[in-house]
Amino acid sequence: MSNRTRSGKLTSLQFGNWGRITGLDSGDFSLSGDTPFLPNNEGNIPFLICNESDEDVFLDVVNTEGKLIENARFRPGYDPKLVTVIKQNGSLPAGVSLLWGN
């Protein structure tokens, strides 16, 4: 099942793929051409972020329009903001675990 946003972007209403977000201490995180199990292995693939912790997490992310959003808040659970990149942040606070889904 899919949906079109007000700006005409095609989005999924359910997750077909998901996984753990890792490596933010050493580099940016994205689902790009080096992710072989996702379709259309070209460019950055939009995804949602699930914050599995009990506290808000603030991340610098790139949205689907390619704009950097600094210090974006991600509350516990899945957040409705579609992103294509999570920028390197040094390290996440203790006890924080993040998942991606699309």
C-alpha cells in the first residue's frame, strides 16, 4: 500500500524493510546504493527513524529534498519525518537504540 504526499512524493504506509542504525560514531548513515537488499539501488533511499529509547534524541538529518535539518527531535517510537541521511554525531547517548524502516 502506498500514498502520495502533498508535494507528490510516493510513500509507503507500512514497512517492508527495517534494520538497526549503526556506525554514527564513525560516519553518516544512509540507505544508498550499497544496500543490496533494497530495490532501486540508486541514490539515497528515504526512511523513517524509530527511537527505541524512553528519551527524546536530537539528530542532524537530511530530508528528502536534500536539506540539512540540524538538531531534529525524534521522540520514542517511529517518527513521521522521512529522511535520507543521519549525519555523524560522535556517539548516541547511553541506552539509545535506533531503527530505520521504509
